[in-house]
Amino acid sequence: MSTPMESGVTNSKATEKPAGTANARGRQKGKKGVDSSLIVMGGLTLLLALLAYIKGPDLPLRGLQTSWTLLQDVWLQLLLGFLLAGFFDVLVSREFLVKWMGEQSGTKGILIGWLIGLAMPGGPYVVFPIAASLFNQGVGVGPLVTFITAKSLLSPTRLFSWEAPFLGWPFAAARAIPSLLLPL
């Protein structure tokens, strides 16, 4: 039995790229360019490693050990954040996101971004991979900024487990009420 390629017949569905392989900003997934933030971070890392070596030859190794300790503390949150973003990317269609939170969604998109930001659990390890996924799917800048701002300013988990118990309800309310309204 011959394969489609041998018989000269091609299956157009087999050769088409699945929906969502090119992000909303026109860059193909899988094609990696040199990102300016990568250059800046790499340059700063090398500069600090050099300064550490000049200050003391043992300091770069101590810096690497400290970095390893930090990575051991956060690797699971990072992994889960990227997994959540990946599953979100494949489960929620681009059309749905653009309809509800795209550039043309207006106030509706801002309100949805605000509500999702308030309800989103987790810290920056979860939020920023999801925000990147949303951006790549075509979510508008306004709803995305509102989402990140709402999550950063007011987290119900932080409010009830840290701020109110340690600082008291008057302080927590004085910070929470403006934080609730600012993202809008």
C-alpha cells in the first residue's frame, strides 16, 4: 500500500498547521529569535558574576549555590504555572478569547480581565505564564493589563491569610478598597 506522498495525493488536513500555531502577533511558535530581554538579563548576569569574582574569587560559586537554593524552592510553582498556561492555551479557543477579551472587547474585556485577576490563585509564577499565553492567543492589551494589575494589587488569598491577620482589618481595608478599584 502506498503512502499519500508516494501516490502523489496529499491530505491537505495533514499538512495544515493546527489552529493557534501562529500567535496573534505574527511570530511562529518554534522559531526563536534573540529576545532583547534575554540579552539584557544575560549581560547583567555576566557583569554581576565578573563583579563578584573581582570582589572575591569564591563569590561566583556562592552566588550559584544561592541561585540553586532559590530554584529548589520555586521549581514546582514554575512548572505548575507553565503547565497551567499550556493547558489553558489548548483548552480555550483563540476565537473565544478574542471575542471576550480582544482589542475590540472594550469595557466588557476590561471587566473580565479584572474579575479573572481578582479570582486567580497563585503568585507571579502562575500569573505571568498565563498572561503570556493570553497575549499570544490575542487578548487585548487593556484586558491583559487589567488582569495583571488586579492580580498584583489585590489577592483574596493574601488579604485573608496575611494582611488582615498581621496588620488588622482597618489597614487591610484601607489598602484593599483602592486596590479593588484601581485596575478598572
